[in-house]
Amino acid sequence: MGFPHPSHERETPVLSKYFGDPEARTLAGWRARGGYASFEKALGMDPVEIQNIVKDSGLRGRGGAGFPTGIKWSFMKPDGKTHYLCCNADESEPGTFKDREIMRWTPHALIEGVAIGAHAIYAETAYIYIRGEYSEPIRIMQAAVAEAYAAGILGANAMGTGKRVDVHIHRGAGAYICGEETALMNSLEGRRGNPRIKPPFPAVAGLFGQPTTINNVETLAAVPHILREGAEWYQQLGREDNPRSRGTKLFSVCGNIARPGNYEVTMGFPFGEFLNDMCGGALPGREIKAVIPGGSSVPILTREEAENTFMDYEGMVASGTMLGSGGVIVFDDRQDMVRQIARLARFYAHESCAQCSQCREGTAWTTRILERISAGQGNARDFDTLLSIADNMTGKTICVLSDSCATPVVSGLKKFRHEFEAKLGPDHSRGVVPVLLTSNRTVAA
């Protein structure tokens, strides 16, 4: 299998250059394409030197937060403690499937990036935590790690340098919450995947109580290219008037769009051109109504807003949303936005770890109310109730899962309130909330 869409001339393939090429999966094929030369180079460098190159490149975390990678690595000091690197491959955000393709087609690119990152933070051990449902990527990654050990690239004498770099594959158990970095570490330790209170931060006390750095798949896969081509090369990729977002970014595109799939473009690419030119626009006879640009947890944009946005961190913020994971979900004019937002809320209610009462109760009640409105049994008071619940959920919990549920609700009510109002019952009276699959009782509102 190759690209689910034809490669577009306006793409800038760096990480995706060998997607669809089965030979790139093998160690021999990857080395023939320049693989592991950057790791060999890194092993001869001081970790601080690597950190500075990555800082100068402008690489920022591609998992959603966008924190500068080189600065994150610089928090790790040669303090004599055991250090760990965790690669977050628990790609569970609805609408996002870019990391999956990196692992499916270029597993050694990720392993090389992980190995370089481990050396850069004074770590000898790294874990790649992969979403449990990703059976094919897990199998491919395990085979690639075995190849790297057999060739002496990993292990106690990595590439004959006398330095130890171990990489382990860990299969998750299917919990969305384990994509949160501290929940991921709890899961790795064999505990329930609940987020931890911070501080202490992972760089101080992370996996097994030791200093730890967590990076996303796409972030680490970019590192070998930066070491090979240089920080200045990476800096040249991006919108000229925005020096804070550099390099390329993978975007997963799904929903009501002519050409769905993964696309790689430079940071700051015009979103309107991306949707209408590269992705082919709406399906025949339809129009785009709304777009979620960064995975289901970021604010929804109207078509007009999306078409006037730049695809980088600052461009998205200026339009009232976030770049997030780069999971682009497109809704056309045949979609019922109330129903779609209720579906998102139901997902978060199901995936809440229930540790925080605001999240446990807020996501469940948000879903109940939205499903009642969607069924035509809502009343006008429900809108204020939803906004009040969202306010109580936002910024008041250990992790941001409750924020992720509140965000599409608040932005949806703001931008598509007419669709919510059209769903109100004829007498706007009190109704009965439909029973959720996760509930054993009917709750009156």
C-alpha cells in the first residue's frame, strides 16, 4: 500500500519521502537511503552540541504542544542519574494517523531519531510506547528493532563506539488517556494509566522516578534529517514572516474531502490552498461547512476561517484554534454539527480515566445534554448549562482531557448556534436524557 492519495507537486516530502516504498522498511534499504549516518555522527558528538543544533533548527514538538525540542532536551543534565527517553506513539487523537505511517513505512527513521534523542539527553534506554490497536506498526517496529540489534546499531556497543543505547517497544492497552505523557509513564511502569500531578515534571522525576524526556514520533523522526542537512536547512522551511514555526509538518486529512490522506507541507502553508487544491476540496455537489485543523480537541473553524489561516502554530492561534496534532477533519454542508459534536463528547466521556470529578462528571453530563438536544428534546437553558459545564472543566483538572471535550462544544455553540437552536423541542420543556452506553441509569435534566 502507498499513499491513499496521489503525491502533490506542492508537498515537501522529508519524513514522507519513502512512504509507500517497501524497501525503505528494511535495514539494508534504509542504509542505502542514508539511514543511521546521522546516528553514527551523533555518537561522536557531545550531547550539548546535538541539543544546540536541534535548538537552532527551530524544531518544535509535533504531538500538539509545540514546545521547542532542543530546549526540552537541554533540561536533562549529566547528573549521574539514570535517564530515560520515551517516544509517544500512542496516536489516539481522532482524525490523526500520521505517526502510524512513519512506523509503517520508515521504522528505522524513527529508531534512528529515538537513538539520537537518547544520546542527546544522556540516556542509555529508550521506550517506544505504541497504541495497542496499531498491530501492523507494532509488528514492523519490532522487526526493525531486531534488525538494528542484530547489526550492532543498538545495544551495549552501539555502532562500535562502546556506548550503550537500548530501544524497547511497548504495546499500550488501548486507552486514549495514555497519550498524555505522565499517564504513558504510569502505564510503562505497569500501573493504571492515570495522569500524574505536576510538579514534579518528567525532566525531574519521570519514568521509574528518574529524569525523563517524552517526544512524539514525528518530532523524533525529523531529528536525523536535521543532523544530516543542518539547522540552517531546516530553518529555511516555513513561512518567511514567522520565524517561530520552521520545518515541515505532516497533516492527516479525513472526513468530507475529495482526497483524504497524509500530506507533508512546509510550516505556514496557506490552509485554503491546502484544502481546495491539494486535498481537492469538497465532494461533488457539496460545500465545506467546518474544519477541525488539529485533531478533535482543538476549536472548530468555519470554512471562511479555515481558508484564511496559515498552517503553523501562530497562524492557527491567530484564527482562534490550534495546530494540535495536525489531524484535519472536514465537515461538509450535509453534516449535522450538533450530532458530530455530540459524537466527539461521547468519545471523551468514554475515554476519561475518571480521576478528576470535573472530567468524570463534566464529560458525561455534556454528552447526555448534547444527545438530548440532538434528539430534539432540548431546551434553551441547555446552552447556558453546556457553557457552564465547559467552564468548570477547562483548566481545572490534572490533564487536559476535560478541556478537549469542552473545546468543540464551546466553539460549536459559538459558530453553529443556529443548528443547536433548530434542534430545540417544540415546547422547550424538561426532558429525559437518553441513556449512554456507559451509564446504567436514565438521568432527568
